[in-house]
Amino acid sequence: MEILRHVVVLIHLVGFATLFGAWVVEAVARRIRVTRVMDYGLLIAGVAGLILAAPWGLDHELNYVKIAIKLVILLVIGALLGIGSARQRRTGSLPPILFWLVGILTLTNAALAVLW
């Protein structure tokens, strides 16, 4: 059971890596936009995170404060991606603050996953 949990942790980190990687590609190319790959990365990280938050019959207590903080950050990232995507379709551009917040919050959430 512990191996399965580690696989889900890996999938969770791959989701954040996908989201952050897609963001870095756009940032390096100096294109301020939201892509579908970012949405897919968010979905992978979110689903894997919810699976990790379920009790797995572990011998230790889950850190509910960490889970709540990561979930709130994930929801904010999702909101920013949704707002940015809608704005991008409507006007053809994205406010730079939305774009940069997605990157900063994604890195923060991945750092919380690894360091806390």
C-alpha cells in the first residue's frame, strides 16, 4: 500500500511539473498566455492531491493544515487559469499579473508538497 501511495505522490509532482513546465515555456518565449497543457497539469495535480488526502490506513496522522493550504492554492491557480483563459479568448491577451501569479503559486504549491 505504501508503494501505491508513493506512485500517487509521483503523479502529483508530475502534475505540478507539467503545469510549471508549460508556464516556464511560455515565460521563456515571452508569450503571456495560458495553454491547455497548464490546465491538464492542474487537473493531474488536483486529482492526485485529492487521492493523497484520503486516509490510506497510514500509521501516522495526516497533516490537514498542509492539505487545506495546498487545496486553497490549487483552487486559486485554477481560478486564475480560468479567468485568464476566458480573458484570452475574449480580448486576445492576458494581464501579465495573472500569468506571473500562476507561476509563483504553482512553484509555491510544489515547494509545500516537497518541503513541508
